[in-house]
Amino acid sequence: ETGVTQTPRHLVMGMTNKKSLKCEQHLGHNAMYWYKQSAKKPLELMFVYSLEERVENNSVPSRFSPECPNSSHLFLHLHTLQPEDSALYLCASSQERSPGEAFFGQGTRLTVV
Amino acid sequence: GENVEQHPSTLSVQEGDSAVIKCTYSDSASNYFPWYKQELGKRPQLIIDIRSNVGEKKDQRIAVTLNKTAKHFSLHITETQPEDSAVYFCAAFRNKLVFGAGTILRVKS
């Protein structure tokens, strides 16, 4: 266990549903990331939060909405997704400004039907 | 922003041979370069990293070299084994980690 936990592990949702992905880390890190992993783009950076402030939004559609209520938790709120949004969503955390290992969660396998 | 390119996208080697994966980065201020290995169905995990004040680092069968002038770094795996088969990602860090597109390494026994 790397200290980064994602829930749920698998999610199937319809295009009209609203769901949230959760990421939790207890490593004392102050930066958290959402990545999308698909066959087309193996590790695509979506959002970066540093000290609970969003510092990067990598041209992600507004149907993905991140939230970082504190340095240990990160959410990705999903609504009106498209089938092409089906992918593995990986959360990671690291220590900002003192770069070191980024730890990944196990990922949430999302299928949009 | 930072852009990381990784080559090759797939690499097949015979067991016992060496494998080399190369990455280039665009932001000269990037100062940390990790390599991750992702086995099928698992999360990416760090295997080796190098900081910008070091030119080479070795850990048993794996080594990483960094050329800051040319802005490229490479992963070297010697005496490859079937369990080395995985997807390998390089990354560059300035204010955030940006990954390369990955290399699928297949080690044939």
C-alpha cells in the first residue's frame, strides 16, 4: 500500500448520471494530481492542486470538476460524461517545491455507457 | 509549459539483452526526472530518479543518465528479465510532474 487510496475502484455510469471519484493520501504531501490513462494518451495530466489551490487545469472539459477540501483529500466530480471519457483515472500526490517521488493510487476504472 | 517526449513507444528485447528508453524535455528549469514502471493492471511505481545536479545514477540493473545541455535523459536496463516487461514512463518536474507517452517493453524468453 503506497498511502494513496482511491474509491471506487470501478464505476459504471450513464451519460446523465452524476458521480464523484475520491482520493485520499496520508503521506503528508501538499500536492495532488488527477491523471487520465487511456490507450490514446497513456498518462494525461488533468488537474494539479498545490496547498489546496488549483494550479493547473489542463484544458479539461467542464464536465470534470475537481475539489480539494484539504491537503489529504481530492475529489473529481463527474456529470454528463461521454463514452470517450471511459478510462482509468489515477490520483497521485507528491511534495511540491521539494520534488520527490509521486505516489499513485490504484486508480478508478470508469466506464460511461 | 513542459513537454516530455519519449521513445520508442514499444521495445522488444531478448532476455539478457539491454534496453534503452530515451526522453527529451522542453523546460530547462525542470529539476527532477523520475522513471515509473507500470505492470498490467497496477499503478505506476517509481523505479529510479535523478536530479538536475547529477549526471548519472545506478541501482543494480537499472541506470539513468541526464544531459541537461541537450535536455534529454535515458533509462538503461541491463540483463533484462521477463519480469521487466511493463510500461515505462519518464517524467520531468518543475512545478508539476509531466509524463512522457510511455514505452511498452517486452522481454522475450
